[in-house]
Amino acid sequence: MIIRTLCFFCAVMVISVLAAPLDLFSPNTTVKLTVDVTESSEIRFGLFFGGECVLAQSSLGLHFNDARKSRPAYKLVSFTESTFQENYSMPHGKASTIDNFYNELKVELQDQWARPLYIIFRAYDDGVAFRYDIPKTADQQFIEIVDELTCFAFRDDVQYYGLHLDSFYTAYEAEYAVNRISAINDSTLIGLPLLLRIQENIWAAITEADLENYAGLYLAPHPQDALTLISRLAKSKIATDVRVRCDTPCQSPWRLILLGDHPGRLVESNLVLNLNDPCQFETDWIKPGLAINDWTSDHTGPNGTRGAVNNETLKHYIDFCGDFGLEYMSIDAGWYGDNWSDTTLDVTKPKTDVDIPMLVEYARERHVDVFLWTYGPLMKKQLDQALPLFQQWGVKGLNIDFINSDDQASVYFVNEATRKAAQHKLHIEFHGIYKPTGRSRTYPNLLSHEGVLGLEYAKWDNKPTPDHNCKLPFIRMLAGPLDYIPVGFSNGTRETYRIIGDKFMVLGTRCHSLAHLVIFESGFQVLADFPDNYRGKIGADFIKRVPAAWDETRFLAGEVGEYVIMARRSGTEWFLGGNTDWTACHLSVSLDFLGKGRFMAELYVDGPNAVENANDINFTYQVVGADDTLNISMAPGGGFVGRFFPYSDFVK
């Protein structure tokens, strides 16, 4: 098992009360959460960080679909307090060993119809979380939720960084807006995570965790209070007001607020993972890694020739994976039919010119494994037939695309597909999907999510921009891994960029693009370009050496949407990555994260002509230690990467 758990509980208090404000502190007491029932019988919570108010008294509760149409009125019945601590390990993510330490408050409530409801609150040193716990009773064996009454009330008109979405039926592929809470339009739907600057030295982010058999959470402006955000649960695709149907007992996902004195502290947090259940199966077969796919480059073959989804082209991509030491070849859309969205097709029957078992064996001879792309609506029909067959073929993973919803039915399918894939020892990732919610702790075979405006957009649009890329670590990545489909080696400045489709150009320098292998967390990093565009190019050797899983992550410097520098450790090696927006950036980077000893540093930096030629890149190396600093210059839309390994390994 990957789980190594040490836990303890303090003596649990059960105290009957009529009404009293309750306080819950984090282990280091920096975070304080207050819970109270008002005179009008509303349950509310407040939040403080370092003694400063983050959230004013904010309403909680659930609105059920039944004959009682009025808003619930709660009374406080009892509460219990406990403490919990554990350490567990993960086969991929931002850290291999994770600490989970919190204080918990469980509040028992009763509404005016004597229906019980529990709310569980947890306080961590880097945030708080709460969830609704609905018990089973004689007259409450099944519930329907039409609305969640959770609100987030702010004392001031704080700045936010958010994803504005047109509807609940979305793949979360949009750019991030920056504005004040009061400026949010009444019709706006905000996807999570939502980043908030409460004060100069207080940052918060709202998202959810452990989304399993429930509707996804969105936020919207309160119709009567410009400083309050209300909850919106994803609508079902079936015409109904009901958002969630479930048997009791049942629990909502966790609603969580990350907290820190700088947005970079939120980037380092593992709170989303911590709020999910431990894995319950052996995971020695799980292998994160890098891959290439054939779709983003339109199956471009040798010497830039036009390819197709056939054995010959796919062998060409597999050969590249073997030469570069990539763990996977990701066979993309078209292998079971050219019109891949035709729901009359059969994912168990490849096209006549695609032999999956043969390609799997061909790849295995080159120490490469195979992923298969699939169309979501087809997989919903054929999941139980496809998974055992994929395992029989020797396939090691699948990508399910075009979910485009997080209503309860879609969320259930995503979790069911992940669970069943694990039973067949198949890795899985999702495209056309909502944000992650930490389910990879329970199912570590879940390597990545898309849920992001990524590099594929460069095929048809002047996106994603360096500005967008410098927002992603601070916002989208707070929810978990993102399959951005990184690294293009045809690079353009704002002046030289053009849309060229299959052999697509990407905005920003080559170093800017390379750095995404370090900055963006994903257990499945899928390269976007075609094989010949990497071969023989400066920077290609970095692709061969960078891993897709980390033992440790350090945020070093950055500001939201402006620049970011991160360091990640794998074993005895450190990898460093930096990005800037369209503003040139010159800074010194302390190497104190290296620890003891001398290291050989392999550095890829923007070349002297990168301002005009985004492909210009310099490679240097030097011997360094923890007392040294690097003086780095990033061109507009630029970046840098570095690999640091023990000097003793170099002299061997």
C-alpha cells in the first residue's frame, strides 16, 4: 500500500447547548473559524487569518425539494471536537509524502421540521473546509437538493481572479478575469478555484474537494449584497430544479478556503488532496510519465509530411517516445473511426489500418506504454466492455474526453470510470472536464485533468498567452493537476506569431514553453508538437530528463499573472522553472533549496535575441551550491529552466 498513516484523536467532547458561538482554531492557531446560530435561526460561519477577517458571517445550509418551501431555520443541538494527524505518500503530485493535520468541529443542527443536519468543519494551518453530513432517519431515507445556501461574505470589495463561464455545461477552457467582487455581473457564473486578495498580505482561494456523487459547485453574485457570493450547484441535463438526488446517509463535497500570506503559499498546499479518502488498493503498477500525442500536430509524420491515424504514423510517434525516454505514447482521436464523435462507432473495434495489440507490443519493445483517447458519450455506453479489452490488449491508460459538465450524473460517471479503470490496472485522465477535486488521492491511477485553456488552442487562436500562463499556477493549479499539453518548439513573439495549424506556433519563447514541464503539475505530461520539431533542437535534452512526479515542491517567487518561479525535487535532483508575462524580467534566484553539497546546474535561458526571435535559447552549465544565486533574465514572454544534480554524479 502507498498509505503510511499515523493518526490520533483527542478526547472527544459531546456538549449539549442551546446556542453559543463556537470557535475552531488551526493547529498553529493562525486560522480561526467561528460558527454561530443567529436570532433568525440561520447557521453562519466567519473566518480569520492572523487575527484579520477573511470572511464576515456567512450563511450555511441546504434547501431540500419537498413540500416545505420555506427557508430552513436551524437550532444548534450539540457539537464534538477532535484532532487528527497523519502522513501519507503519493505516487505522483507535488510531493511524495504529505502531512495531514487538522482540528475538527462537528456541529449537530435541527431545522424547524425536526430534520437533523450535521456540518463538519476542519481547520488547517493553510485553510479551512466544511461539508454537510445528512444522516439517515425514518422519514429521511432519500433526499433531493434544489439549492445550497452556502455564502461567502466579504467585509471589503476585494480583488478576485476568476473564471467567468456562460453555463454549467463547460470544459473550463477560458481566460481568467481580474476585477473587484462588486463588479461581477448578475448573470455571471464563476468556476472554481476562485483566487481572492483579501489584504496586501492575506490571500484566499475557494474551491471544492472530494466531489463524488454530487453536483459541482459554482459561485455567483448575491442579488442584494454586492460583497457576497452565493453557491450555485450544476444543473442536470434533464429539465428539473433538483441538483442532487441521493440515498441517506450522504455527504456533500468539502467546501474549502485556502489561506496564505502570499499566493505562492497556496500553490504549495496539499489541502485539496487531504480532504479525500485514502487509497484502498495496491499501487505499485501506477506510473506517472511524459508522452506525446498525434492529434495536436494533425498526425504530422517524418520530415513534416502529412500523416494519418494509421499504424505507420503511430509507429513514428512511438519511435520518438523510445528515443526520448518518454513513458507513454498517447494515441489520440481517430483510431476507432475517423469521425470519432459518431456515437454509433464501437471503441472495441479499431479501424482496419490501426492494430492496437501490435502497436502495444511495438511500443513495449521500445520501453514505451500506450494510452488510448476515447469519446466520453461512447465510453458511457461501452465502459464495461472497453476496459477489460484495453487491459487484454496491454494498453496502460485511457483519456476520456468531452464530459463538458459536472452535473451529478457526469460526476458519477467520472468517478465510476476512474474506479473501474483501477480494477483493470489502467491509468486514466480526463479532457473536456471540470476542475480536479483531489480524487487522485483515493484513486492514484487518475493522473491528470484538463479543465484548462491549454496549448491546443494555439492550433486555431492566438492563445494561450504568457499572461494567461502566469495566472494558471496561482488559480487553476490550486485545484490539482492540469494537462495543459505543454511545449511547442515553434515559438513566436507578439509580432512574429501566426496561426499555422498542424505545425502550430506557440506564444512566448522556447524557454517559456519548456518551463511548463516544471511549473505545471501533471502526472501525465503530453507533449504537443510533432516529433521532428524536437529532434536536434536546443532544449530537447531537458525533455528527456524531466520527470512527471515530484518529491517536493517549492514556490520561490512570483506575482499573479506577472511571473512565477518554482523548484521541484525528484530524488536527489532539483528542477527549476520560470515564466514571465509580456514584460521582461530580471531577477536573482537563491539556490538555498538545494541543501548540502555541490550541484551541477544545466541551465536553459532565453538567448540574447529572444526579444525578436522567440526560438533563441542558450544552454549553459555551472557548479553551484545552496549559498549561490542565479541571475536570470527572461525576455518578454520568456522563461528559463534548470536541472541540478549532485556534482559527485557528474564526475563519475
